[in-house]
Amino acid sequence: MSSHALNPADGRFDAFLALTKPRVVAMIVFTAMIGMLLAPPGPPDPVRFLAASLGIALAAAGAAACNCLAERHIDGRMARTRARPLPRGRVSPGETALFAAGLGGLGLGLLHWLVNPLTMVLTALTFFGYTVVYTRWLKPATPQNIVIGGASGAMPPVLGWVAMTGAVDHEALLLFLIIYAWTPPHFWALALYRRDEYARAGLPMLPVTHGEFYTRQSILLHTCILAGVSLLPVAAGMAGWIYLAAALILDGYYLALAWRLFRRYSDALARRAFAWSILYLGLLFAALLADHFLFLPV
């Protein structure tokens, strides 16, 4: 990749940055940081915290670029994604492959040398699951792609936890379960109001294969599952009343939104449910973090 490829003056820098899906990477790093901050025995070592955050961010950015490479033809057929750099020809597939390999290799190297080998291995498996198992196999094959493939998206807090402790503990798995349960209703809301685009792209998303009503029913069911799962940290003694109060409020609103979506559908309401799901996850994890640090022993 030449220096010209990253020259901000001609827009190439922005193109390569877009390949990394910065908003998705930001959410990944945020949830990974939550895992680091919640991990025992207390506030994390700053150097390891920064190294783990950077390593996970680089590996996630590399996986995002791989995803853009693998889906470039599909992206070109969908309004939501046709402006991405590869469909528009702003970068080439070869440049994208080298860029992704460089980011991923650097991120995994940082995790191996500055954090611990287990975090590196789990991160590599996580993003292999996303770029290969989900993107190349599940997504074009089954409407349950996001249910099965959601395991990769739920891994970041586990990666953060392991970065600090070197082990996968049951508390980390509870964080995993929250994101795993959150993923289907989050993604199906998007699939509802983008269903025609997915149909044109030939992707078997749930609204395309099973219809709008079944998808709305599934969103309501999985939101109920999410509400139950979100209370597990309290049941396990991992969180107290601050988190419990926040979770009940957030779950109550999400359930009301899912019920309204089920009873009377509109694209506007589906967009609202999708936007709320992102805010919901951020607020839920922020409440868990606040609860944890407010009750740390002196």
C-alpha cells in the first residue's frame, strides 16, 4: 500500500477508515472495556488496559475490512451499503486485503505480547467466526444466521475479562449472554425496514423468508428473553440495586416498544426500535459499571 493510499487530501484516508466500520468497532471496544473494568481484583492495570483496548480495536477493524471485502458485491446492491469504498471503487480488493491483514496481524500481535496468549487466541477465533462462519457461511444460508452467528458479536466483554484475568469466568459468560440475547431483536428490527433490500440482494433474512408478522413475533419473544437474561447479573450477585433499577426501566421500555411493533407495524417504529436497541445496550452496560464501582470495598 503506497503512502498515496492514506493521503487525507484525496479522500483515500476516509475510504480506508470507512472499511473499518468505526461505529461498530467503537461498540466492540466499549463492551470489551466493560469486561476489563468489571474483572477482578479491581481497577485494571492502565498499560494492560490500553494495550488490550488497542489490540481488540485493531483486530476488530481488520475483521470489518475483511467483511467489506467478502460482501462487496452484495453491498453494491443495497442502498444502505452501496456507498461503501469497495462498491464505489475508492479502494481495490487487493488493497483491502493487505489493509485488513495488517490491522489484524498488528492487533493480534499486541494482544499476544502485551496482554496474554489466551486473549489473542479468543480474539482470533471471534473474528474468524464473524468474517468466515457468519459472513461467508451462515448469512447467505439461513434466516437464523444472526442467532447462530451472534456468538461472535457477544464475545468482546469476554475478551476484555480474559485480558485482565487470563481466564474465562462465569461472570464473563453472563456478559456474553446479555449481548447474545440482545443481538436478534436488535438486528431483526433493521431487517424489517430493510427487507426489500435484503430480498434484492438474495439474502435469506427472517422478514424475507418468514414474513413481517413472524419477524415481529420473534422480536417480541427475544426481547422477553433479553429482559430475563439482563437480570442474571443480579441473581448471580454480580450487581446490586442500581443495576437492577436501571435494567427494569430499560427492559420495560424495550418490551413496550417490541409490543407496539408486534401489534401495529410501521417502518418508522422499526427504525425507532433499532435505534433504541443500541442505546439500550450502552445504558445497560454503563449501569452495570456504575453499580460495580459505587459498591467497591474501600
